[in-house]
Amino acid sequence: MAMMELLLKEDVDNLGVRGDMVRVRAGYGRNYLLPRGKAIQATPGNVKQIEMQRRALLKKEATERAGAEAQSAILRDITLEFPRKVGEHGILYGSVTSMDIADGIKARGFEIDRKRIQLKDPIKETGEYEVPVKLHREVTGTVKVVVVREEE
């Protein structure tokens, strides 16, 4: 197996965090990480450059985390209500997806990417749900989602 060493420029799930040196298969690095700008080759010059940037990244990381914790506290107070058509047994005719939740949060004045909403399966029944939102790799907030019967 051909392997290559790369320096991550941003966090990659199940691989590493920004600034880490990782060994990956050549195809994954060449076809995914490098073209998308998520990593750079681990040459001695790049390693030295990343080490210099690491200090600045630590400061930036601290401010990002503080911002994410503040946003988490705000999201905790948000309750999103979704009226949907419901069948006889409380099962929805549609579902509430992460895109619906992202649109609901956006309507409240916050911009959150729907990929950060960690909804395992779409919501298909009425009720109250706590939906986790990954704001930072170490900070996860929750949003209360209430699905109710649509009045006709």
C-alpha cells in the first residue's frame, strides 16, 4: 500500500485536527485531501511553516471555542416548532430533517450549516426532541425541536 504523509490544514472527521501530521493512503490524499485544500504535503519547509502557524492557530482556536460556547448557550434557549400533517397513529406524512432545523435556526438569526446538525434519522413522529448541533470539535450545543399536529 502506498502511503503519504500530509499536514492537515483543517479538521477532518475520523482523521485528525488542523496542524496534525497524518499518514494516509496515497489515493485518499491525492484525490480528496489535497484538491479540496484540507491538507498539504509534509515537506520540511511546510512542517516548519505549520509549526510557526500553530502558535497563531492556538490563539484562534481559543477564540473560536469561546464563540462556540457562547453560541451553544444561546441555542440552548431556542425552541423550534414544526407543524406537520399527521396520520392516525401520530406518524408524520413527511418528516423533519436537518435542513428544516437549519432553516428554523436561520430564521432566528443564526447561520449554521446543516451538516453540523447531528440528527441521526429524520424525525417522523410528533413530540419534543433534543437535537445536537456540533459548533466546534469540542463544543456541541442542543436545540429543542417540537413537532406538532398541523391545524386544518
